[in-house]
Amino acid sequence: MEAYTSFAAVYDTFMDNIPYEEWEKYLKSLLYEYGVREGLVLELGCGTGNMTEILAQSGYDMIGVDNAEEIAIEKRMKSGLDIFYLQQDMREFELYGTVKAIVSVCDSVNYILEEEELEEVFRLVNNYLDPGGVFIFDFNTVYKYREILGDQTIAENREECSFIWDNYYYEEERINEYELSLFIREGDSELYRKYQETHFQKAYDLETMKRLITQSGLEYITAYDAFTKEAPTRVSERIYVIARERGK
């Protein structure tokens, strides 16, 4: 779970190709579908707060939880919105009360490497949802890790920073490892400092997610191929899951 340390400083630079506003429209459509049009919403694994702030601008009262200290210090409060950020591990997060909905996007749950720990995350979600509250999350699929990312190298060069991403997928363990080599410009100088990080994600299938949801006390509702209302297929790269607090 110790991820995005040096990368926190340049995360938004490299993520500027993600259509957060389009993702927000899709996520908000799911929230609306289940009656969550306003009120208190928690984002687990909020990262630099991009989605948290967009949802806040849409009228939700937002709480953001993330475990990366550097992100918490350096990258939040971009908009000046009244958002309550907590630096907590999602495996043991604590709130002062319950919320109408909990969301977790950008494959944050894939960073939970053990099924038992992911089930505990779901138990905590169930605990902090209002009666009948909605939980919406996405995850990267086995297909994506095996067939799309696989064992390959990705690199990108920018004026102020560059990275090399060496990806490895271990089929038996269903673990995806990527080693990041970052080169970040030092102020206005021509010098670049090198940083290295290693990240791990677990590849889950939908049946495992359903089982862990049910075991946690949540009610599984449905799943969609990401950004559609279609059922997931064998070539879905990202799946959105909707669950609900079963009734306290």
C-alpha cells in the first residue's frame, strides 16, 4: 500500500490525459440512478483529489481518504473547496459517522493484494454507509493485466519530468508489478533527479468481487463494463461494481 511517493509530485502531469470530467459524468449517473443526488460522499483512494473535487463542484459534500502522505501534503486543496481529507489506509479507515455513498475509482482496490484485506475494506464500507447506502467502485481485470499491460515497458518524456515504467505480470499469483523510474527537474535548473518506486496490484475477477462483497455483509447489485450500462465481457479492461448496505 506504500505507493505514489516520489510520483506524487508529478502525478497530475502524467495523468492529464485521463478524462476525469467524462468519468465524473458516468459516476454521477450511477449515483443518481440509486438516489444519491446530494449529501455526504466518501472517496476511498482519492489520490490527488481530482475526482473528489469534481464531485464537490457538482454539489456533493466530499470526504477524501488516501494513504499516500506526499499526495496529502503536496497535491490537495487545489480548488479551495470545503473538502475533508484524511490520510488513512483504506484497510482500516475511520469516519465520525455514516455517509450516503462511498466511491472508489482509478483501480484503487487493486492495490489491496490479499482477499482477506479487501473483504475487510468492504466490511468497513458497509459499516460507514447509511442504511441502504450505495458503494460504487471500479477495478482492473485479469484480462487487462495479462493481455494489455503484460510484460512491457512504457516511457513518456515531458519538459519537467519523464518516466520509464517496466511492467511484469505474474500469472500464478495474479500480481501485477510495475517499476517506475522517474526523472524530475530540479526547479529552474537543467538538472533532473532520479527516483525509483515499485508498485503492486492484484488482478481480481468479478466472481471473486461478488463473493467478497457478500461475505462482508454488503449486498451485490450489479456490474458494468466501464463507462457503459452493458454487462462485463471476457475482454472488459475495467469493471464498475455497485453494492449496497444491506440494512443495519
